[in-house]
Amino acid sequence: MKNIAYYNGKTAPIEEMMVPMNDRACYFGDGVYDATCVVNHVPMAFDDHIDRIYRSAKLIDIDIPMEKAEMKRMLQELVDQVEGDTLFLYWQVTRGVGMRNHPYSGAGDKPSIWAFVRPSKMRDPFGVYKCITVEDKRFFYCNIKTINLLPAVMANEKAMEAGCDEAIFHRGDRVTECSHSNVHILKNGTLYTAPCDELILPGITRAHILNICKANGIPVVEEPFTLEDMMNADEVFFSSSSALTCRIGEIDGRKVGLKDEKTFSVIRDGYQKEIRREAGLA
Ligand code: PLP
């Protein structure tokens, strides 16, 4: 198949899938999601993503009506039906179907499980990308991978309109993360990345990058850094499960980074190697 969608046990091509209007996703964005790239029909860092969606769900009082192993099996069955070397796997759990009403105790039959798989193209890991900065106007639940994404959607649209690849969020001086990725800097051979508090999503790629740094003797500082730190860094890059690691060469029209390819390439190549190994390609 070219793509596939799933909703509470039903499957169909995504363009044909119908969902109930009263699913609380439609009115409130009342749910959580996760996503990863699939290489050679192997979902990357699958267990990490499964664990995170259960963690996100728990943080908003959703009890997922499916065991982790069953969720993995169901998603793998979807993946196996779609053609392509690289795919995008997305899934979400919403509070369920019920008449529109803000409080959720007693609302919704039971949580709904949604998923889709479609072909995707990986970004060029050797590319140099452009970003804009955008004031971070999101709320304080950024550690939860909720489907409430309006500020992220608006920031990403702004980036696209400016001919850029990502929007980097900041709260005042402090850089938080990007619209759909984490952002990191290198200075004098040390990796600086924002700490995992309620202002950022604890990225799975971020966690793998930190492990690669530790394994290769690259010091890591998990502390807030500023816009000025970022503009003066030796390297700036963003990371996510679908973008992997993307080196940034321009922010708000100003040249940045591109001064420590040696350290950046240890991270980039280390992660590429991990992906190939996991996909059974190396
Ligand atoms: N931060 C935000 C806001 C995101 O939406 C994402 C990915 O979707 C990330 C960071 C990167 O997370 P991961 O590496 O787990 O894909």
C-alpha cells in the first residue's frame, strides 16, 4: 500500500479514513502523540517512543487501553503494509469520544488510538540549514507531547515563508527548542543543550546525541543557553526523529556556526551509524 491509517481497530488508506466528530481531539486537542522514522521497515528507537507516549498520556490522565507490546505489534503491522525504504510513523491517543464538555472525568467512552504510516524522505545529513527565531508563546506543558500544536504550527509557517527550515523558540533571552525539534550548540568542543524541564520536549534524538557525546568524550552541559550564546557558537544544530541532526548555517539572515565540523561530525556520523545498525543495514 502507498499509506495506511488506523483508528480504533479500523484501517483504511489515510485519504479515506473517517473519524467521529466527537473525538475530543477535534474540540480540545485532548491527546498525546509520538512519531518516528522507519528505515527498512524498522521503526527507529521504537521502545523509546512507545515509552514516551505512555509517559505523556499518564501526565494528562489518559490510561491507554492497550499494552505496550500490543501497541508495538499493531504499529509494526501497519508499517509492514506500506511500501518504501523510509517511512514516517505517527500515532496518537486521544481521550475518546464524547459530547463536547471541558471537564474530562466521565467524558469519553475510552481513549481512541489513531495511527498512520506514509512514505517520507530523510533530510540530507550533510546539508546546512537556515532558521528564524520566534518568541516562544507556548504554555508550560512542553515536556508533554500533546497534539495542541498551534504555536508550533504558526512558527513553522513563519519559517517556511521566510525560506527557512525551522523556527527556533526563545523565551526572552533563553533559547528553548524548535517548533518540532530540539536545538543544541557546540562551543570549544562542549555540547550545550537546554535541560529537560517543562519548557522543552525531552527529545529521543537528543537523548541519543547525549549518549554519543558521552561515548566519544565530548563534554555535555544541560543548562539553559541564550540567543547570544547561540549566535556566537561554533556550531548550532537541531535534532528530531525525522530530521536526525541538521547543521544550521544561518539564523535570522545572519551567518552562524560552521566552525567545528570535527566535533559535529562525530555526533552526526555516530547517529547515522546507529540508525543504519538498528535498521539492519550495517
Ligand atoms: N521538540 C519538539 C517540540 C518536537 O515536536 C520534537 C519532535 O517532534 C522534538 C523536540 C524532537 O523530539 P524527538 O527527537 O523525540 O523526535
